[in-house]
Amino acid sequence: MIAVLWIWLAWQAAPNNELLQHVKAGMAARQAGNLKEAVAEFRKVTELAPTLPAAFVNLGAVELQDRDYAEATKALQRALQLQPDLTGAEQLLGYSLLAQGYAADALPHLEKAGDPGALGIAQEETGHFPDAIQNLSKALEQHPGDPDLLYYLGRASGLLSKQNFDTLLATQPDSARAHLAEAENLAVLRRVPEAEKEFQAALRLRPDLPGAHLELGKLYQTASDWTQAEREFRAAAQLEPGDAEAAYRLGSALLEEGKPKEARVALDRSNSLLPKMPETLYSLGQAASMEGDAAAAEQAWNEQLAVEDHTPLAKKAHFGLATLYRKQGKTAEAAKQMEEYRETSHP
């Protein structure tokens, strides 16, 4: 993220052969990766031209690249004392302060520099989570996949979420939402009895609380209590008929209970609400296969494999198709699917 600012000094300074020699030597050393030598040369330039802002910018930039943040900060602060409107110096000073943990001091410099990535990191470090999320998201649009930006955006989002949940629990501890938040936290920790108690408390206060039945059903699912899971997923699907996940979860629970006909109804609804979700298509294939509807099973699994392949779920679809073709006497097709199954198992 550190961008070294190189400014040719000759045009700003009075003719001085010694000064130019050190400038050239410093630039050559930096380009060769000899940062200590470059620092020495640019320091000499600041001694020969102590009122030249660019001299201190160059020195600070190389010291920053050499990770000598304390010295870089001194040089860049001096550059800004000499010329306050140096945007590049503001940016580099912001980087230097941020690298030393002085996020609050870095903020005004990064704001002036207009660097959303570094600014977002400083805002995250100082607890300004909404602003941090906004700037880090903007930076990610400019630099997709950047690991630092992804890390800090995830961290800022998580901390903002925790902050909001803490406020909820502190200010409205007896509300349905507070019980739901506590239940979800306990569920993550797999503290099933305690989580179940909190979910039920939330639903007693608000029987139609959005998300509560679905999350309680997932809790029962982790415990393989499919009867209870079906009941909660069915309630969720009835309360929110447009929720594809609720329909999918209901279908999955019905499959586990050996009810393929009912499962297909729920899974078809999920697929109509959110088409081509691999999990739904795989389960549809399972349900159709259990009912002896080979054509529907083949269609669902092939649709699934058209969406994604070489995944653990795709591996199951290949195996399902191989079994289906073997029963039909289609040995060549079955062999091909088994080969795909093995390739998926050993990429």
C-alpha cells in the first residue's frame, strides 16, 4: 500500500552540483534496493537544502520504505511545515503514523490525502466502524481481493455488529431481539440447551419474530433432532413464504425423516424462489430418487453440476448419477460418473 513519492529536485533548487549528485545517488540507490544508502544520500540533500520541502518528502519516503517509521515521521512532518499543501506528504505521513499505531493522529492526514483504504483502516482502529466500512468497501471496489482490505472490512463489520449487539443487550435485555441475539451466540458455541431456552424465550415474547424459528430449527438440526427441526422450519416457511432458505431447510428435514413426497414440494418451492442453488438441486435429486422418479433425479443433479462442479456436493451428485445409471443398465454413463466422482475426490 505504501507508494513512494519521487520528486525530481533539480528544478526547485538553485544550481548546486553537489546537491544534484546526492539526489542522483539517492535515486540510484533506491532503485537498486539499497535503502540504507538511499537514506544517507537523501539526508545529505536535506542538509544541503534545509528549506526544500521535496528533499524531506524524498527522505521520508525512503525511510518509510525502509520501515524506519519514527524517522520517516520526522522528515514528513518537516516537509509539511515547509509546505502545508503537499498531498503526497500527507498520505505518506498518514501511513507512517498508522504503521506505528498512532491511528488517531493518522486520520486527519489520510482524510486530506483521500486514500479510502488507509483511511478506513485508521477509522477501524479508532472505533469509527460505519465510516470504516464505507471507506474500506470503496477501496475494495478499486482493489478487488486485496487481503488487507478484506481483513479490515471483515473486522470492522464484526466489531460494529458486536457493538450493536452489546448495546441491545445492555439497553433492552428483556426484549425478544435480545433473547434471539443471545440464543444465536450460544448456538455458535454449541451450547444447545441454553440456546434453546433463549430461542423459546424470544418466541414467547414474539411468536412471529422473523428469523427465530429458522435459527431454532438449525439448532435442532445440529443435534439431529429432525422432528423438532421440521416443526420450526415449517413455522418459518409459513411466516415467511418468500424465504427460499426456510423452504429448503424444511425440505431437507423432511428428507431426513424419510418423507420424500413432502420434501419435494418444499424443495420445488425453494428452487422457484431462488433458482439454481446447488444445495436445493442436490436435495431435489435425492427426494426424486427416493420416490423412484429417475428422470427428475437425473435432471436435478445435472442442473446442479451445471452450476458447480469439483465440490464436495458435486461429488455426491456424481455418485448419485452413477448409482442411477447403474440401476438403468447404462454402464458407460455410470462409469463416466464414477470417474468424475473419483476426480472430484482427488483433485
